[in-house]
Amino acid sequence: MKLYFAPLEGITTYTFRNTHAEVFGHCDAYYAPFITPTDNEKLSLKTIRDITPERNAGVNLKVQVLTNSASAFFKFTDKIRPLGYNEVNLNLGCPSNTVCKKGRGAAFLREPDALERFFEEVFATTDFKISVKTRIGFSAPDEFERLIEIYNRFAIELLIIHPRTRAQMYKAMPDMDAFATAVSKCKMPLCYNGNINTKEQFGSVCSRFENLDSVMLGRGAVANPAIFREIKGGKPLSTNELLCFTDRLIEKYNPLLGSDIYTLHKLKEIWLYCIENYPCEKKTAKLIKKAAKLGEFRKSLDLLPKECQR
């Protein structure tokens, strides 16, 4: 069973990935936040700097592309080939309005005929290995049957399924019956993604679906960066190592971002998830959120108990 770190835009950039690998590890691969090539825009070095080999020497990195255009897809693979990549993950799961209004991400799922034509052109031409990250539909779960038919036609390396529709965003519980349908009908290896925040939740998924290729964790792994270690039988997260992880991030972000305030904003974004380890510390959580300076933020973290509470 392989364990993957899902991409979270703005959070799991190379600085976060490298630091996580150094401090916690036990993750089999990290998926980079999606890159969006278009037919009419130049794909600059700045656009792909997060995935350059020199910035990712310490991790096994998987590259993700967000597009509904075959020509843009080919432009992207031509750009990353010299970087040493020969596989790419296609994002058909992003539910954000900004992405969906352009017909990309989860919005591509509401056009199954167009999606099928896209796959026909891409798979007929590229020599890249292609994995797909998908939701079970745009509006309703009954769309998933048609999508499975499409996916089964092509040599998809891995199908990562987040069992919610785009309409559900991240609300409601994952549709495990829909995922079970995929397990029974899909021909390619499957990866489960969605609402795994604890070792016990991971165990529940794996006990129901024994032949999974892999499991992907996202928000749960940002909240508890030791979760991969815990799943593999290691010790649980401690407050001390979470603070050490935070200090390492501060050391790296500050010169990179060039400002205490930008570093503060970045760390606050991460700690919106990490504070979930301390559900009883409401007062300290408020201090963390209200901190106006990096020093205040760091001092507020020292008020946390020595042991995590979940």
C-alpha cells in the first residue's frame, strides 16, 4: 500500500514538501499543486519553478496538470520533459469556481463526450504515463457510471478517486458506495482520496477495500504531518516536533518570501489545519489566529500542551 500527499494549492509547495520529508517522511510520493497551461499563454520558467529538480531533490514528486485542451497538454509535457519527467497527473477534481468556470478540473466531468475525445487525442499521441485524479461527477453520483466507462477505455496508470461530486465540494461524507462501484468495475489501479484524518480512518477504508493500490491524504496530512509515520506503525505526533517543523518552515520561508508578515500569513494558513490537534485549546487558537507579528505567533504556539489532544 502506497501513501501519497495530495496537492493543496498555496500550501504544499516545494518548501513545505522538502521540510515535511526532512522532519517526518514516510510518504511514498508528493503530488505538486496543479499547473495550468493554455493554448494562448507562454508556459514560463516561473510557472514551473515549483517542480524543477533542484528544488525537489529530497522527494519523489508527481506533477499535476489542469487542462481541458489536448494541445495545451502537449505543450506542458514538452516543457517538463527536459526536467526529467515522463509521467503526469491530470486534475479532474478541482471544484473551485475559478477553475470550473473555464471548463477545467471537475467541470470537465460534465462534458463526458468532450472528455472522451480529449483522452483519445492525448493517449494516441503522448508517450507520457498518465494518471487521473477525479471526482465521481459534476452534479450527481449517477454520472460516475459513464465516467468509469470512459476511464476504462484508456491506459490510465492510476485513477485517484475523491468520492464526492463537484456540487458537494468538500461537504457531506464521501460516497463510499460510489467508490465501491469503481473498485468492482475499474480496470486500472485505484487510489482512494477523501476525509482521512486519522490512522483509524485509514484502517477503515483499507479494511473495506483490501486491494487498493494506494491512498492519498491531503488536509489530514497538513493537520497531522506525522500521519504517514503513524499509519506505518510509527509513533504519534508530538507538540515538540510540530513546533520544530514550524520553526524549520519559518527558517526557510523568511528568506524566500523576504518578509516576516508574508511568512506569518503562510504559517497561519498551515496552522488553520494544525490547530485541529488541540480541540480543547480554544483560547490559544484565538491567539494564534490574532497574532499580528511573527514573534507573537511563535510565542502563542508555546502555550500549547506537550501532548496532542486527538
